[in-house]
Amino acid sequence: MGGWSLDGRLLHAASLGHTDKVLRHIEMGANVNCVDEAHQSPLLKAAEHGHTALVGELLRLGALVNTDDRDSNALHYASYNGHSDTCALLVRHGYDINRANKFGYSALQYAAADGRTDTVVRLLEL
């Protein structure tokens, strides 16, 4: 990672759920809302992998809500992967449960299509 930018290191640490490294990179000047070549932010990467505590930290530090990569937002990715607690946290922070992605699907539809029953139930309770 010697050649990676600070933002690149932040994105990598977020996808792995390394909260301590994420916080250190942001403290050193990394942009909490930076994106990679696929337009994925640290928040989206953390949500996709179910790193709920890290998602909370990123939101506390100013990560933008309801931003999309080229296709979907963090709630879509979390629901598709069955991360119910992450979904609940995102909705509590203003994510629109009914917002459709580029393909016309909501987070609830993604969870249902992938057989994520626990996530479907949790989203319906919110």
C-alpha cells in the first residue's frame, strides 16, 4: 500500500472494517466522502460488508447519506448482503427505504430477491 493515496487507504480499510485505520486516515486528512473508480465511498464499502459500527462512525464524521455509486446506495448493498443491523442504522440516519436504484429496485426488493428473510422483516419493521 506504499503507493496508495490517503483516500485509497481509507477506502481499503473501510472495506475490511478496520475502524482504527479508517479513523486514523481521516484524522490525517483523508476525505470521508472520497470515492474509488467505481464511485464507491467508504460508507458504501463498510455497509456492503456489514461493518455496522464503522458505518456509524462514518456517519458521525459526516459521510453523505443517500449517495449512490454508479448503480446503488449503501442501503441497497447492505440489504442485498443480508446485513440487517447495518440496514437499520442507515435508515435511522435518513436512508430512504423506498428509494430505487438505477435498475428500479428498492433495498427491500433486493433483500427479498436474495432470500434475506431476516433483513426483509427488519426493513418492514422500520
